[in-house]
Amino acid sequence: MGMEENLLSKITTPADLRKLKPDQLMQVCSELRQFIIDAVSHNPGHLGSSLGVVELTVALHYVFNTPYDKIIWDVGHQAYGHKILTGRRSNFSTNRKYKGISGFPKISESEYDAFGTGHSSTSISAALGMAQAVRNKGENRHVVVVIGDGAMTAGEAFEGLNNAGASKADILVILNDNNIAIDPNVGALKEYLLDITTSKTYNKFKDRIWNMLGKIGRYGPKTRTLAAQLEAGFKSTILDKSNLFEGMNFRYFGPIDGHEVLHLAEVLEDLKRIPGPKLLHCLTVKGKGFKQAEEHQTAFHAPGKFDKETGEIIQSATDNLPVTYQEVFGRTILELARLNDKITGITPAMPTGCSLCFMMKEMPERTFDVGIAEQHAVTFSAGLATQGMIPYCNIYSTFLQRSYDQIIHDVALQNLRVVFCVDRAGLVGADGATHHGFFDMAFMRSIPNMVVSAPMDEVELRNLLYTAQLEKNNFPFSIRYPKGRGMSNDWERPFKEIEIGKARQISDGDQLAVLTIGQPGNFAASVIKKLAKENMSIAHYDMRFIAPLDKDVLHSVFKKFDHIITVEDGILKGGFGSSVIEFMCDNQYNNSEVTRLGIPDYFVEQGTQQELYRECGYDAEGIEKAIREILLRKEDKRQK
């Protein structure tokens, strides 16, 4: 195909797409799919999800008058095609990069991004709000939701469906049914959707009706509406169970092939004319059009760099690199579970990401993937704890925010032993603002009964995981750790108990003290070692616990030093540094100054972790700068 025939290069906005003839849409889909593969092969991002909705994306922007009509992409990691068609093709190479475009829909980035989505299952609630506002204002806008069936396992999706069905609002929900989120979907809804989509009798009947009536005209709205009504009458009989969605007052259409762009366009055109809440069930293949992504759907959800010709994932040389904190967790919990039969593992849809998959493989009866349902994960863990089990509930920090009430009400208030393994804590990198985990220290430390800890390295993580399951530590326990690699490969050492609320001294000094929590302690340690060569004498304490704080260490630090630096990879407001200042005020250490380094009071965007640590000022360079400035000020004072 010659360059002049390339249709995608002529599409700057969906208005350009809508000028094309229907028979050109397949070519657009093919070019769009190739563009995504080319872009993601060398600039890593979410591949499989976006490939699976190429036809749906093209059909939606062809049929609906975006941005006047609103399309909301649930979770948002399948919106690459949408971004490319809506004016961001030319700068798509900056996707997920520092100061580049976001990997998720974002209101401030484009008028075509109707709602910011990075967490799952929020789309139906947001769309219902829009649809009600549109109705109240008397506008004729369509509101469409694209939600994957992985996101349909979360409670908020059902809350939205329930309310939308009762409201009679004009909303179209498209269920993008590919039977996988990141890891394969779990739960009863998955089985239900499978039953609908595989019922031969039903599909045969549906196809016959639609094909027969489809011959009456390209769009034949009245006849197609009649077909839908006939279909609805037969569904419950054929499937031997009533339709879940129709039970919620949604008109249910489908299932249809989500990869036939012309048929999709026709059906969407028909659905535009039908008022009220509607659900279109589309069957799609995650990774569609790229063989390896179809065959290895979990690996190609976000594969990193890969060879777009062979599909081979390009592994960076990791031979001598330290393992990830995730793997340390996964290997250690399996080791502990072999020693203690009360230990169970729980994760909301992230067994591979959090490395619970090792235990899941060996002990399937003691590991639970509960689907994208963080609130349920926490209260389910609480239920296990009431019966003497020791649940290790592993949830990414950014998703733990969704279960705050359950942590307080169901776990801490009842003082139940649930071990929260807070993965991806701090700044996570390219996923950006929706996925950074920088609130957990501030919100966990405010909860009574909760032990809040953060290991500085892998050995400390391993020992905290061990300490949490000891018989005497029968209370809620939170252990936070970052995304990515640790400090060394020498972490598989014999277990050692860590005394709750006890810090450890890394280095002694007499000019000032640095108090760190978690991973940034390593940045501080390297700087302090470097400055020692210039005869700067800096004391360093790895605090280990934010709650309870080691008051003995804090008393000795405030008695000895008039200046203290705190370092954390969490939000400064209400975080670790704040807890040190509270201690200082409560104990009237009026002659000391505290400088806090951590995440400032704004939503940090995407970039590499190193770029973001630097921006926030708590990388090694930032810590060194703070130390030098303080020592310089002290020197000036002395000379005066």
C-alpha cells in the first residue's frame, strides 16, 4: 500500500473519520492496529487491551458525534486507539513519558476525554451523572460507556447499573467481553457471560433474526428494534435464566462480534435511536490482530519492549540485577505458608503483578483472587481472620484507597489480624497520577490499632512479613514497599523477628540527623557515605515504623541535634515527616528544626521513577542538596 493511500495519516479528529465511506473503515482499523503495535513495541505501554477494541473505537467515533457525544473508557488502558484518533497521533510517541501524554484518559489533556479513568469500574456512575445533567439541560447528547468484563466484577459497576436502570437515563453501556482483565477473570459473572455467549441455540436464533431483518435496509431501525424485542422475549427461555442486565432495567443487545466494524457501526446507529438504559454485549479478543498478544494475553497486557515482527518480548539484561520487591514478597509468603498453615493469600485481580502466583500455584486452596473488588478483598480477609486464619491481603497502594472504610470499620475497629501488603507504594513511574501510591502512609498511620511499616530493603521486607505472622502480633499490620528492584540479590537469609516500633541506626554522626522510612533510606545512606569523605558527620536512622514511632530514638535524636531531615516516598501532608513534627511539638523540643523531603502537595504526573524522585526532591541529589544547605546555614550562624 502506497503512502498516499494511508487513511490514518489524514485523520486528525473524528470529524475526519466521519467523512470516510463505511467500506473504508476496515482499512482504518488495520492501520490503527499497526500504529499501536509499532508505537508500543519500542515505547512500552498497555498493548493487549487497546488492540482488542480497535474496531469498537473506530465504530464509536464514526457513529457518535464526539466530543459533543461522550465516550467514557473504563480503566482507560484500552484508550490508545481513541487517543490516536482524537488529535494525539503526532505526539503519541510521548505516551507515558515524563512531560508527555498520559497513558490514560484525562479531562485536562483533551476535550475528547470525557472522564479521567485509571482505576476500574467508575465509568457507569460517571456516565449516569453526565446523562442526568444532559437531560436536565435539555441537550441531545449521547453518553456511551466502554467497560471490560474485568471491571464488571467491582461493586461500583453494579451500583451504577442499579441506579442507571432505575433512572431511565439515556445511557449506552458497551460490555467489552474478552474474558480477561490482566490475569484471567474470576467469579460467577464470568461464568454467566460465558453461558450467554456460548449458548448455541440462542446465537443461532439471534443471527437468523438479525440477518433476515438486516436485509430490509442498511440501518432499518424499526425492524432492528422489533428484532431486539423478539430477541428479548426468547432470551430467558433459551438461556434457562433471566438476564441479569434486563433485571436491572437495561435493554440487553448481543452478544455481537466486536471485531466486525461495519456491523458494529450499524448496530450503534440503531441503538442511538432507542431511548433509556441499554447494554450492548460485544465479544472481543484481547490482543486481537497480533498473534503473540492473542496467545499470551497476560504477558502482552503491558509487555515492555517487544519485536513487532516476531512478537518476542525484549528482556533487558537482568542477570546480575537484584530481584523485584514483588518477587521477594511472592517467594517469602510461600515459604512462610509452608511453615504456618494459617497463612492465606488474597489479591484483587493481581496474582501475577504482585507475585502471589507462586503460592497460588502450590497452594490454590489457600490463595484467593477475588476479582477487581478491593472492598470485598479487605472484608473477606477480615472474615478469614475471625476464624483464626492469617490473611496476607496484597493490594497496590493506589487501589487500597478504594477500601479505606473497610480497613477502618471491618479490620482495625475489630482489631483483627489482617496483614496488608501494600504493593507499588510511592511513585510508580509511567502509569502516572492515577497509579502512584503516595497516600497510604498518611491514611494508614491515622488508624488506631494499625501497625504501619516500610522496609528499607528486601531483607527487611522478608523479616517484616515473617514478624507479622508471629503468634503474639495479633493485630492489623501494614507493610508497604515500592514497585521495582531492590538493592541486592543476597536477600534469602534466615528469618529474624523485628521488634514492633523499633528503628535501627544506619550510621552515627554529630552534625545533623537524617530519619528515613522505606526505600529512600538507601538514597540517604549512599549520600551520607559520600559526605563522610568530606568530613561531614551525619547520623542516619531507618525508622521502619510510622506507627508506632520509635519514641526512644526520637527523644535521643531531638536531645542531640538541632536540625533533623525526614525522607519519605509518600505525601508530605500528614505523612512520616508530619508524625515527627507532631512528636517534636508534643514533647516541646522547641530548639530543633525539621526539614521534610517527600512528595509535595500536587498530583505528580508520569515519568520514570528516577525522574519523579528528582522532581519531588528526595533522590540522592535532593537529599545531598538539603544536607549541604543546612550545614552551610549552621556554619554561617556560627561565624556570625
